[in-house]
Amino acid sequence: MLVPDEHLLTAMAPYGKVVAVERPATVERPTVYNGHRIAQIEMKPEKPVPNFIRVREHRVICDYPGVLRVCSRWKKAGHYRKDCKEDFCDPCSTFGHTTASCTAKCRRC
């Protein structure tokens, strides 16, 4: 689904003035956009862009030098979800141990 640039501009307005928006293309097909946007913003020093923002119903990752990377999986700083190495247990829906080592009683049974 294509999200118009106007929605991105509206979502980023509280953090400063967006001066440019680029739509990178795929390497294999230079006329096909890859779905990412690169926004150049004159950011307000007192209100930096957070790691995640909402653009309409879409959750958007914002990455730039100096941003605090937060794992969307367990809400801790230092990495993104795709790089998360934390064990997750399905039966008890918690992080820190694997399903194989879980001692909690299954909540689904």
C-alpha cells in the first residue's frame, strides 16, 4: 500500500521541518521503488525523532546517527528486533528462556 508523502510530512512535523523526501528504487529494477523513504529533516534539538513513529496505521522505524535503537520485541535499547538474540518462550510469553527450558504450566491447556 502506497502511503502518500503528505502523511509522512504530517507525522514528522512535531519533530521539525522536512526539507526533502526520497523514494529509493530497488537495485535490480531502478524504476521500482523499494518501499522505503528517506526524509531529510531540520530536527528540533529539544524534540528529536524517536526510534518509532506512526504514519497513519503504519509503524515506521526511524534511523539516523545518534538515534537510540530500541528493540520492538522486548522494548530494550541497543538493537532492533531483526537483530534480537533474546530467547523467547511461547508457553509463558516471556523473554529470557526458551520453550524447552520453561517450567511454567501451559496457559493454553
